[in-house]
Amino acid sequence: MTQRVPGKQLLHLVFGGELTEIGGSEFKDLDKMDVVGIFPNYASAYVAWKAKAQQTVDNAQMRYFIVHLHRLLDPESTGGAVR
């Protein structure tokens, strides 16, 4: 469970799967996508992303991504200094 951080919620999604090409972003099998979770800030999303990436380091086609959901939900707002 993620701790509640005071301040504005900046939601981030962490997900991954096996890609069709190493340099691409198209997934081999959408039914096997790994949705790690939604996190209240970039820092906690990064920790989850890094853990999953390290678990799959032996598979060059496996990739995990962080999506800035807050930017999709409110495109007019930059959300402050967020990576």
C-alpha cells in the first residue's frame, strides 16, 4: 500500500510487457501486459518501475514504462517540476 503524500496528487501508471522489437513500443501480447499499479507521485512510481525493470533484466524485450496520468487528466497543468 502506498503512503498518502500531502499536496497535489500527481498520478502515475507503471506497466510493462514484452515488446515485438527491442527499440520499439509495440507489445507482443496485450493479454500478458503487467499493470504494476497507479501511484500518487513520480517518486513512488519510479521505485515500482525500477523494481520491475530489475526483475526482468535478463529479457531484453521486456520493458516497463511510467505514464504521467496527471498530464492526461489535466493537460493544461504541468503539475510543477515533474520528470
